[in-house]
Amino acid sequence: MIIEQFELGKTATLTMYQGETGINNGPQKVVLLLPGGSYLYVSKREGEAVAYEFLRQGYTVFILNYTTVGTILGEYSRNDLYQYLMNLDESDVIGSEFPNPLIEAANAMKFIRENNHKFNVDSDHVGIVGFSAGGHLAATLGVHWNSEWLRELTGFESYWTKPNFMVLGYPILDYALNEKIAEKRGSVDPNFKKMTTRVTFGTELEEDLVQKATPKNFISRDTPKTFIWHTTGDRLVYVKNVLDFANELDSKGVEFELHVFSGGEHGMSTASEIVNRENVNIKEWVPLLFNWLNSHIKKDA
């Protein structure tokens, strides 16, 4: 296996995982993987474990370590994250605030396509995979990839950033909706809410950016085919996030597949022993995904 890391701006990094098939055969299918972490950090549990599932299927995988407090600190504890945030001035910019991670994801897509010959990957088969906050990031790229707004932010043409397909695992897709449900169910943690709002949107909530960060508002015929999975037992990101998103995909005629599994906590990742979240029922999302990809997504280079 080949593992290489590349710098992507001041703090973000992109790590490539490529198996023997990527070395010896024709151009390979590729995914950009965006782990979650509430925009506070980038989850390791949703990184390598997921990457290996794609490697087994002959994909080359790039994991984006987008800018978060955890990215900045490097080695850290949960207390370190909290202390960092407590010491910030209101005017301080972390880099995790929307839309900066979206710009980093767009730059990562461009980097992959610009270097397609070097990495022996198929530029017409570049998918994006995200979990939780990473699912939010993937979905925002999926709906905004060809917008003039994003083009102005990145400074390059939209064809560089287009995902050929999306895979969303328990994604947070509507912050206002999720908060409303949490308040109704009496499960709001004020301190956690304050921190996640700060790292995601900054000290002032700009309505225009909050709207742009709600991807269901921008689904169109140009939104890529999408595979979504979630669990009913998730008490951090509620399942209505994906139900509403899927409904909008359907209304716009975008092909999708949605699986909602009973039970399961937030952050199941592969739902396997390797991530200490083994669940025989929920881990079926992996073979279901590859069945869908093989049936609906361009396979040949």
C-alpha cells in the first residue's frame, strides 16, 4: 500500500491511501473522505476504518483533514479543545467556520483531478464520502459545486469540484431543524451548542451563510447521485435530517438510496469491531453501498 500526505493550505492536509490495484492497473475509482467531529476535530474512527472498506473494493482514498481546533492543536485531549475555545477572542478566526471547510474540500477535489495521472485515478469517477459534520461538508459541496458563489470563493471553474456521487453517513444537514428537535426533546447541552455554533459559524450567525449551510435548500438536478444511511437511535443528529434531504432529492429527480437502521448511537462509522461499534444489522450499510455503487455509478475508466 502507498500512503502519502499533502499539505492543503496552512492547516488542512490530504492523505492518500492506495492499494496494489492503484499501482498496477488502469485509472482507479477514487473517493474524497470527510470524517466528522462537529467541526471541533476530525474523527479518526471515520477515517482509516472507512478508507479500508473502499480500498478493498479497488478505490483510491483521499482523507481530508480539514481545518478544526483539533487540526490546529495536533495532539489534544477534549479538555484542550475546550480550553482553546475559551481563550479565543470574539474577533479570532479558527478556520473551521463555514464556508472555509467547503473551500478546502473544493481544493481537495481540484488537487485530485489535477494530479489524476500522477495518482492513476479516474477524473470521471471521483466521489465524496462524509459522516456527521463531514457529511454536512460533503452535502454542501454536492449542492454548491457549480454555484457562482463557490466559484468566486475558490477562484477556479466548477468542473474541478464536481462530485460524481455522494455517500452520506448520519449527516447533520439542517442545523436549525436539529436544534429545534433537540429543544423539543429536552436534550440540548447549552455548552456543547455554544461551542459547535462557534466553530461552525463564528461568533455572529449570518443568515445568508446559515441558509447556504443548509444543503436541502439548494438541491437541484445537478446534485450528484446520493447514498444515505442513518440510525433511529441517533440522539445527536436526528434522522429527520436525512428524511427531509431525501424528500428534496426525490422532488428534484435526483437518484438516491436511503437506509435507516433501527437503534444505533451516533458515530457508528463502519459499525464493526475495529471501531468498537459492532452492530450486525447496521454494518450492512457497507455491502449495500457497494452494491449501489456497482449498479448505479460509472465503473469503467
